[in-house]
Amino acid sequence: MTAYESISIFIGILALLMSFGSLIVALLADVFNRLGYMERKGSGFGKIISGYEFQINYSEGKRPTFRSDRYQFTVVMPNLNYSVPQDVPQDKLDVKILNLIRKDNKISTEKMAIALGVSSKTIKRHIKEMDNVCYVGRGFSGYWEITDKE
């Protein structure tokens, strides 16, 4: 077989594949799904929405939207922290954290962050620096404990 014949066969196979492109893509997607390498078409919508609804600042007005046309697919995910105040002075933050813990010793660092208008990482950093605050237990069953310093 000459190089010309090989190229002709290759171009013929390529043209055939292109004419059945969407069918082949669907078949390949099914094979990859059965092998566990990818999810079914459309299965990620529910995961995106449920993951977003789980967030603390979520409201129905901030629900993700999905758009598509012939050329692209777009997911619009509104910023859940857009209207959360960010102007809490850091020197009084420890006192405010202690007050929140005294009100509800099962409060999460995420809820403290929202109430005080800072990130949960900031809350965790401040609590780590406080010698009189510790978390007893694990996860949702645990609670905060404040020890009085003398």
C-alpha cells in the first residue's frame, strides 16, 4: 500500500467519523460513563444547585442559572457574599467571637463569620490565638467551651 492510498483511507475514515460525529460522541460518552471515567450528560446540574443551596448566604434570588446555545454552555453563579458586610474592626473581633459562643456554644465558624462580616478563616485564626476557647467533640455534635482565666 502506498502512502497516497493510506492517506486516502485515513481521509475517508475521518470524513465518515465527522458525518456521524454526534452519534460517536454519545457512544464514547456512554462507554466512558460505564467505565467510571465520566458522569452522564446533565448529571452535574443537580450537584451544582444542591451544593449552592447548602451555603449559608443562599437565597432563591441567588440560584445558579444555566444557559446554552449552539456554541457554548454557561453557568452563572451569583456571589453569595456580595451583600455581607466586611468592615468589622479586628481588635474587637475576639470579644464578639466570645459573645457569639456564649449565646450559642454549638455555633459554627461559618455562622460566626457571617454574623461578624469576616471570613471563616479569620474566625478560625482568631480562635486559634485565643487560649481560653476550645472546641470539645467533633463536627456537629461538638460544642465550644470558654475557660475563665484568673
